[in-house]
Amino acid sequence: MHPLIRGLLDLMFPPRCQVCGDFGAEVFCSSCRARVTRISRPHCLVCGAPFDPLAQSGELCAVCRAEGRHFDFARAVGLFETPLRELIHTFKYDGVRALARPLGELLAEYVADAGIPDLAPGDFELICPVPLHPLRESERGFNQAELLARVLAERFGVPVVRALDRVRFTRPQVLLPARARAANVRGAFSARGDGVAGKSVLLIDDVYTTGATLSECARMLRRAGASRVYVLTVARPHPGRPRLPAPQSRC
């Protein structure tokens, strides 16, 4: 959009923070941004689940000790609670695409600040968003993971590839108990093989819940020849706190 037109629109319809509602120059204001509960060490070295700093924890959480993961490791910027929960819900279910920019910048800053151990910006060669089923993407009008991936691509000059397709319509994972999620997404994805062989891939989504969807995506990327698969999401629930259900799509 031309800067002059953008300026006129801002005068007529001033931007407001999508969390607190304050008018200003940002859809995610600095005050709300400062309230994000960021995940730091100690955490599980595989899935990134935060550990109690006062507890004597091993390197892996109980879930990762019991179950294998097809990705090398997963990390999330912050906890899926206020304000990230409200921001992600507004982005996905109310269709406020402008939120892709601040959410994507959170991901980019996390990588640039070495938030992911052993992974620097130059260590991944491709960025792959988790795909939506075509029916769901048509209903929503966009794939939130792809919009986030494109912000990262701009920052680091790494291409976005739609290397995965969602080939089977599945029930929303949020409606299922943890044990049913792996079966729900088994065989739901296929790999296009768009140049991922021998490449390190950064897999992007908005929320890490149980990791079933992301692990299945990573399995298909591995099958297509990806040498390494890293996962990065904006948020994840705290494993020790009850998970709140997501609102149903209002598209």
C-alpha cells in the first residue's frame, strides 16, 4: 500500500492493539508485547516443554522419553496464555491478517537472538509451513503458518516451500484427547518433494500442543529426504496447566 494512502487510512481508522484495545501505531502494542511469558531454560531438549526451575529434571520430558519424535527439536517463543492466546485466536479465527507481521517478528527475533540452541539463522535452508486442508484454508481464506513463514523468509532470506500437502481432512486436534491426536493425523500429510532432499528444514506453525501434527509433518519431510527438521512455533501451552479450548472458526 502506498505510504500516503496508508497514512490517510490511519488518520481515519487509527490502528489499535488487538489485545488491550489501545489506539496507537501497532496492532500488538509494546506494553502487551512485554507481557509475553517467554520460554527459556530449563526445558525439554526435544520438544521445548518448560520445566520448573526448582525441580530436578532430566534433559527430556516424560512424553519425549516415552514417545519418539520425527523432528530434531521443537521450540516455542512463549506460553499460550495472555496475551499470545488472544492474539493467535484473533489472527486465526477473526482473520486479522495484519497480526502475521508482529507474530512473525517474534519468531524471527527468537532465532536471531539464539533462542534455539545449536541453530543459527544460517543453519536452515528452507522454511516450510504446516499446511491446512484445502477446505479449511478456503474457509479461513489463508494459512496462518504460511503467513508467519513469509515474515521469517523476509528476515533471513530463506525460501518458503510448500513441501507438504494435507491430503486427508481431520478433526481439529484441539477437540481430541492427547492420546488420540497421533492417530488423527497419521497419513494426513504427503510430501511434494520440492527440493527438500538433503536440506535442513524449519517447520513453522502457530501453536505447539501435543506435537502430534508437527511430528507427522516432520516424518513426511524426512521421507522426502530432509536431512534435519526443526520446529518453531509462536506459543505452546504449559504442560502443567489445563488447556483452554480454542474458539470455533468464525469465518
